[in-house]
Amino acid sequence: MSDGDDIDTGHFERLLRARKAELQALSDAGQERRRPVELDQQKVGRLSRMDALQEQAMAQATEQRRRQELTRIDAALARLAEGEYGYCAVCGDDIPRARLQLDPTTPRCVDCAGRG
């Protein structure tokens, strides 16, 4: 990174690790909602079962998005460890600090992100 745009990698590492811990806690807390829905007509009425199936599907979709974000966080932490954090993975230019502050997992500068 250029001298005028040096970033505090420790700050971003703390942000990334805190978000990772938060996502893992949310994943653990939502585990019950992602479990298979019982299809016992005596215990759950048809509408209640449909509501439970819908809630399960939403919980599974949320978990999938959480896993994708965790993957991006792990990739950003690997870039930090390799000394590549803050540089665009496509063109090698600096990623502005403001962009990293908005999304510390971003691997691309604005120009490269807009291209593809």
C-alpha cells in the first residue's frame, strides 16, 4: 500500500475475527431451526407443518449465506497472513481503506469489482 494509504492490518484482523466469531455463534444458535421438520400429523397440523418447513428453508438459506461469508473471512485472513491484504487480487493496486472498512473481506478494488 502507498504511504498515504497505509492501513492498520491489526484493526482489520480484529474486525474479521470478531465477525467470524459472531457468525459462528449465530450458526450454533440457529442449528435447531435448520433440523428436519417432523411430519407427524398428530403433533403438528398441516398449516403449522408448512410454517415449520418454510422457517426451516429460511434458516438453511441464512446458514448458507453465513458459510459464504465465513469463507470470505477466511480468505481475507489468509491474505493478511501472506501480506497481501489491502491489494486487489486482480490488478494488484491498493484497495482504498474506506472500501475495506465497508467490507473487510473484499479482494478487489472498485474498478476490478465493477468489471466482473
